[in-house]
Amino acid sequence: MSEQAHAFLTQANQAIQDGRFEEALTQANQAILLDASLGEAYMARGIAQAQLGQADSATQSFREAISFSPTNAKPYYNLAAHQYRIGERTEALAMVRESLRLDPTNAAALDLIRLIDSESGAIPPSSPNAQPGYGSPYGSATESPYVRAGYGAPVGALPFIDRLGTTWIVIGWVLSTLSLVILATSVLMMLPMITQIMANPANQAAISADWTAKAGVGYTLVNIGSWVAWLLMVVWGVLDIVHRRGNWLWLLGFVCCFHFIIGPLYILLGRKP
């Protein structure tokens, strides 16, 4: 998944959570344009289309989501919920059973099966492993009993990062660049001292003391700036890893290594799904 496609997808998911379905549809379409195989984007588009009354388009989007993510229970459940909503009970039952086969712990799928079976007079199934669902699918809880606990459009652990979208990545790049600029400034300030020490290593202590006295407040501010930039980069890295539930080994790089190098490497490599 490209970084930009992921940004559009997270914005679409957040818009769905907020009930802004026109915006969600636009963002999901943008994600699909950038990555035509992104199953989660088709699912988000289907949820938005279903809420906007575009029933046939929603059905097609959910089927496309399934074709790109055939082992993911979520699009099967969302398609089943959509089919039930538009009166396609037989099709809905087939899809929700497939969703439950892929994820036997989702109580919402059981609820929908029971609802359909109760209407047909069949005996509803049960599962000892059923657990609450993972958010809510499209629609409000008043539309039907199963809506309260279905699969929703996924968002990260920290919603404010999803709301920031690509701005969050820009912040990471800015912090990395700031760290590099401060380092370059520090090296340029220290270059005369380094040159003198290399020419006269026996007087290193005196040269260093003399340079420190002359550098004064300027170098102190640069040094403080370096520590502040490092701390901000570590905080950014921690928040992003928490949000994406990423690999915590990257944090060692932020803490122990050159953060102006680790920052870009993490953004380019560490954030990939």
C-alpha cells in the first residue's frame, strides 16, 4: 500500500465513523485510484455507497473487496448486512455464514444469522467462542438488531492521527529535517575548533575551552535545540508505532541512533503494512 493511498483510506474510514459519507466515498475512490488492489478501500467505498442509497454500487464494491481480500471476514459481513438491508435474505445468509467461517468469534455475524433464521423459521446456530464485534458497520443501531456490533471501517489506535492524514507524515519529515539542520549547524560551528585541534592536538583542552567561551550562548542554544528535536522525534515515533500497532524495535533506532536518519527510514520502510 502506498503512503498516499493509506492516508486517503484512513480519512475515508474516519469520515465513515463521523457519518460524512459523501466525503468518505470521495476519499475511498482516491485510495482506489492510487492502489486498485486495496481491498479495505473497496469496503469503505461500499459502506459509503450503501449509506448514500447506492445499493447496486455498494454490492459491487463489497464484492470487489472480497475478491482482493478473500480471507478477510469483514467484507463478507458488510456485504451480508447490506444484502439483508435491501431484502436479499438468501444471499445475505450465504455471505454471513462465510464471514462466520473465517471468524467464528464475531457475535454480530451470529446475531445476523439468528435474525435471518428466525424470519425463515429455522433453528439459529450458536458458537461457544463468539465475542463482541469490532465496531459498527454502516447504519445506526435503530435500523436492525445486528447493526450494533458488526465490522466497521478500521481506524488506527489514535484517531487524531487519522484525522491529520498526510499532515502527520509531513510532521515526521519536518522533525527529521530539523534534526539534520541542527546537526549541520553544530558541525559548522565546531569546525574551527576541530581544525585547530587537528593542527595542535597537544593543546586540545585549551583550544576546546577557548572555543567554548567564544561560542557562548549560540552553541548552547544549538545544543538545546538538538535535544528538543531528538525528544520530539522519539515522541512522534512512539505515537506512530502505537497508532499503527507497528514494530517496537524501531523505537530503539529513534532512541539510540541518529534520529535524522532513522526518521526517514521509518517513514519509508517501517510504516509499510
